[in-house]
Amino acid sequence: MLERVAVLSDVHGALPALEAVLAEPEVATADLIVVTGDVAAGPQPVEVLDVLVGLGDRVRWVRGNADRELVQARAGRPSEHDVSNWAADQLRADQVALLAGLPLTLTLPVVGLGPVLFCHATPRDDTEVVLVDSRPARWAEVFAGLPAQVHTVVCGHTHMPFTRLVDRRLVVNPGSVGMPYGGPGAYWALLGPGVQLRRTTFDVDAACARVATGSTYPEAAAWADEYLRSRHSDLDALTAFAPRDGR
């Protein structure tokens, strides 16, 4: 049984944000770090993967849609996102193989929470959208078939942190490390024995400058300005995502 699990989601190739979270004492001392997908699709894909792989068995991985799309782009099926196509071209063969082998879900026992299921979007799909205000019927649909003993589900994908109950199940979204909607900072979660939603602050100006100078992605400066500065509010994101949760 794990006492503390740090959950990092949607890093999106943002190395300064990832490093800030990994420097948090509660992340450094956690029993495990679970990365719930969309790790490398951004301006510093190689560096982000190398840092996480360098942590060895302390990191467990779940596949996100952007991870899958990087693998597909390397196989000749381009993504609709320019940054993903660029990032796919930067990856080494071992990194492509790592992403190709990631599981859709992962279940781990956590003190106080029991078996916790980790996924990227929903337990059955890496692109589906569920939101803090999704209706009960939508949650019932995406959770159909889950084992009865799983009372906590951790998902990412929408880049907005929340916790809510859904028919006696606790749903946790840690938010995004590298592309947060709703305010600057790197968002993550700490599990065990309860759930803490956390935000790590860092020098955003310095981070933007570092991405702009350290990445060869042609739009790196604009990417950093848009996402590390969190130009999109949570309400903007909820409005954009709402049609995709079946409303």
C-alpha cells in the first residue's frame, strides 16, 4: 500500500514547469510519481522525457492522446497540432518506443483511498472529455464497467484541477503541469491518505525565456507566452470543451 503518490499530468514538454514540481519536497519524497499522460508534446520533449526516465522506477506512466499522436506522427500520420509534429521529429527511437508502450490505465493501492485508477481522459478512452460540471449520465457512461472496488479515479486531459464525487466515487483531476488553464503555475496532486490539489509557483518570465532560447521549435517563444503564462482562463476552457462531453 502506497502512502503518498504525486500525480503529474499534461506536462506537454515544458521543462521549467516540470523541474519546479519535481523540486517540491512532497514530490521528491513521495513513494511514487504517476504521470497521467501528454508528457512530451511541447517545446522540450526530449529533455522532459529524459528527466522523468532518469527517475527510474519511482515514475509510473499512463498514455495520453498526445503521447499516442507523437508515435503516430513518427509513423507517418501527422497530428493536427504543429508542435506535436515537430516534437515527434525530435524524439529518439527509445523515447518513441517508451511512449508506444504506455498503458491506457493503471491501478495502484493508496492509503486512505484504496485501489486508485489512473487514466488520461477516461478509463476507456484517451480523448474523451469529462468536466467538473459534466452531468451524472455522462459520468455513468464513461465509468461503465469499472470494478466496484475502485472508488477513486484520477484523470487529466482538460488541464483544469478539480475534485468531485460521482455516485460515491471520488474523481480527481490534478490539472496541468505545463499548459494550465485558469492561472499560471504548475498544477499537480498529492494522494494519500486524502487528496490535495497543489500548485507550484515558479519564475514565469525566466521560464518563458528559457523555453524560447532552449528550444528549436520555431514558435517556442509564442508557445511559452501562451501556455506558461496561462493566457486561457478556466471558463474559456470549460466553454471550449463543453460540446465534447456530450451535451
